[in-house]
Amino acid sequence: MMADMIHILCAFCFFSVSGWILEVCYRSYNAGRFINPGLLKGPYLILYGTGALLLVGAGWLLADSGIVVRAAVYLALMSGLELASGFLLRRLFRVRLWDYTDQRFNYKGSICPTFSAYWVAAAFAFELFLYPAYTRVLTAISADTVMILTTVVAWVMLADFTAVSVRRLVTISPGEREILRRRYEQIARPLLEDPDVARLSRYPHHLNKTRLEHADEVAYLSFLWASRLSLDVVAVVRGALLHDLFYYDWLTEGPRLHGLRHPRIALENARRVTDLSKKEEDIILKHMWPITVIPPRYPESLVVSSADTVCAVRDYLSLGDYDLPGKAGMVRLGLVPQRIRGYTDIVRRRIGSALRRR
């Protein structure tokens, strides 16, 4: 089983690197200068590695099929992969690595008949020549060497992908940041001005933070992520601001099994404050997932749950101030004080209990 996984991973890495070399040669020749065709920094294109694995699987399943059937399947696989990759790159990373808008009958600039035909021809070349040559070279190399090289390359690719993904998703230009802040305050203001929500500023929550400060930070971080992912930012902000709408110091009072029960309490309180959509209710009810076993129904709920975890971990690890300008927005609105003091010592004495109950 392990050997099979290594061979699959090796094929992915090898053809990711080979695809990068092919694209560099093609694009650099056309441009008359060196062009790095990929999103990542290193010499690999994961689109080619993924395509190679799809073709290997399809070739195995279609071994007894005729050329027409194989061509149809290759067309669907390659065009589908190109379309899905283009969509994800635009939505998640705001980049377009290829553009077929100048080609006839293109769809959203991601696929077109001409290049789909090229990919089908490339798929047959892969099946008949490239993959057999790759397997012959692989058999000539010792298993230990293959495992070491594959592991190193795979970890480098994973680290590169993680670094680029995080940077692309969280980096915001000053102009865009100001636009986002104004949009956030526009959505958040009606709830922050509600007396029942503003009451949360009276209750300590995490280290050096009131419950309102925590809700505001979770809402703003969720808003940034949801904006990047083109999700429902209104539902995200409203649900995040109301996700901890309960009126007791959970360190010293409140119901047993607070971590499991307070989402339902917050939901009932939120229903008395404002009308909620199904999505907003799910955000409030599932913000403790996976502690609350039933998973979120919407990606917006998963975003808020993840942001809540990030903010809580940062608070308890005392990592200091970080760039979540939601609190600054509330201060500008005059809705909360900059710091609510007097409970820090209590929280620090009870941090062990807090972590267990959380």
C-alpha cells in the first residue's frame, strides 16, 4: 500500500515538474523572455500533475475501450480540469494563469475547443509514449531513491503551495483594506448599535477581551475570508456578531457543558434581537464545530467556526495585537471602550478551567 502511494505521489511530482518545463519553453519562446507560468515559486505546475493522475486512472479503466470512447473521456477530463482550475484560481487567488478570451467559442476564458483538442492529443501522447517512458525510467531507479526524492519534492511543493495560498488569501492592499473596512462597518453597525448586543461589552470572554470585542474580531476576520471566497458576507458578519450572544461570565457561572450548550442559548437570544436567515442561524448554532458534532450546512458557517477558533487560540496564546481592524471600527463608531479592565487576573487564574470548558 505504501509503495503504491509513493508511486502515485512520484508520478504527480514528476509530471508537475515536466509540465512546468513544457509551459516555460512554450510561453518563454512566444514572449521572447523567461516566463514562470505558475502560481507557485518553484518549478512545478500541479495542474499537470493532477492531469497525469487522472489520465493514468482513466487509461486503466478504459483499457478495453475504443479510441472514440477514450477520446471523449479525455476531452471531458482535461476540459473539466482546466475549467475547474481556472474557476478556483479566479475565486480563491484572484489570478488568471491562462486566458482564451481571444479564441472562438471560449467559455469564461478558461476553455475553448482549439485547446481542448490539443489536450486530447496530448492525452494520447501521454498514454502511448510519455507514461510508458516514465515507468521504464522509474524501474531503473532504486525504491529508496524514489521514496527520498518524492518525499522531498512533495514537501517542498506543499510548503510552497501553503505559503503562496496564505499570502494570496490574506494580503490586502491599503486601498482595498479601506474599502473593506467601510463595507464591514456598514453591515455591522445596525447590530453593534443594538442595546442587547452592546451589553456584551460588560462581560469578560477571553484574555483581556470582552465578549463584544471577541465577536467583533471574529466577525471582521470572517468577513475578510468570506470576501476572498466570494461568500455571503452579510450573513457571515451578522452570524459572527451574534455567535456568542449570552449574558453570563462563562468562567464562573452559566450552565454545565457550556461549550456544547451556549450556541443554542446564543441562537435563542439572537432570534429575539433580529430576524435571522437560515444561514445565519446555522452560523450561530455550528460555530463550535467540531465540538458540536453536526457539521455546518453552509461554507459561511465553516468560515465563522474557523475564524472563531483562530481568534480564541490567539487570545489564549497571548500573541499580542494582530491586524483585525474590526475592534478599531467599533472604537471609531463609539460603540465600545478600547479596553475593559478589571477581569484579567480572574481570567488568568481560571485559564485551565476555561480551556477545558471551551
